[in-house]
Amino acid sequence: MKLTPQKLKQIVNLTLDQYNDVAEDFWEGTRGHDVSQNIAALLQYIDGAPPFTLLDLGCGPGRDLKALADRGHHAIGLDGAARFTAMGRAHSGCEVWQQDFLKLDLPDAHFDGIFANATLFHVPSQELLRVLLELRAALKPRGVLFGSNLRGDNEEGWNQGRYGTFHDWDAWQRCMSAAGFVELDHYYRPAGLPRDRQPWLASVWRKPS
């Protein structure tokens, strides 16, 4: 069933309201997570010499945004939740834009890389191709997109007050390829565990020149 504009707006608003309501608890529960593997996966494929201009898409309270900036890059955050944007600015010292994923307003061909860690699964499936095309347009030629998403069997709906779409690898690969990205790598996290205990699917993609 196709989601109406009104239903999409409700999905965005309720999901962001939930994040705003639990912002402090979310920060305490995630600030110690080690995603250095994911950051390295993005940076290793970017052409040229650093520093790079990077977008942390769905930056939350700013953990990864600060990590990118601490590596010497020009990092900009983006999040739809007002509390997260304020926390992200305070924690990282970086510029953070408040935008929801269904109403992105990004500069063309601006970023060397986009870091979308645990974020794009919130995009309803019917809107995903459009959003991916907007992200592709925001990358420089040969720019790199990293994404890590909770995986599943392509089910979609509400989970603990947040909307999500839980793709398997084949479905995610089709979406990214349809948006014109070229696959560089993919892997499952956390590393070193059996597949049924690896809920995260990470992948790295390049925008062709």
C-alpha cells in the first residue's frame, strides 16, 4: 500500500518525537559504541589527500561527527531531531543541519564522503530511491557513501516507536544499484560473531565519475 504524504509526515514526526523524548538515554546508551571499523571503511575508499569534506547523515548526539572531525576532516552533521542537532553541535563543535531525511536540502557535488551509520533504515521503502539519488547528487564525482542498517527480511513498520525498513542484502544491493552507486564492500557487524548475532549490514558505495 502506497504511503500518502500525510502518512509519511506522520512517520517522520512520530519517529523524531521518539528520538527527542529519549535523547539523553540514547546518548548514554550509545556514546561508548566503537564504530571505528565503519569510519575506516568510508575513509579508505575516498580518492585524493585528506582532509575530506564529510556529511554525517543522522549524526545523533555527535559521537561519530566528533570522531570524523578529530581525524582532521571538515565534518558536517545532519539530523532531524532538534535535541540531537543541539547535542551534536555541543559535543563535536561542528556545524549541524536540522533536516529530516524525506526533505533533504543538500548542496550539489559538495561532499567527498557521506557517513550514514544506523540511519537510512528509517527511510520508508517507497521513498528510498529518491533519497539515495539526492545523496548521490550531493557527492562529488567518485565520492563515497557508507551505510550501516539493521537488516531483516524486507519487513517494514514500527519498532519501539520508530519506523524502519529492514532490508536483506539482495534488496539493499538492488536499491543502491538502482540509484547509480557502484559497490565497493559490504560486511556484517559486530565482527567475529555468528551471522544470526550480526544484526547490522554495512556497505560502501561509490558515485561514478
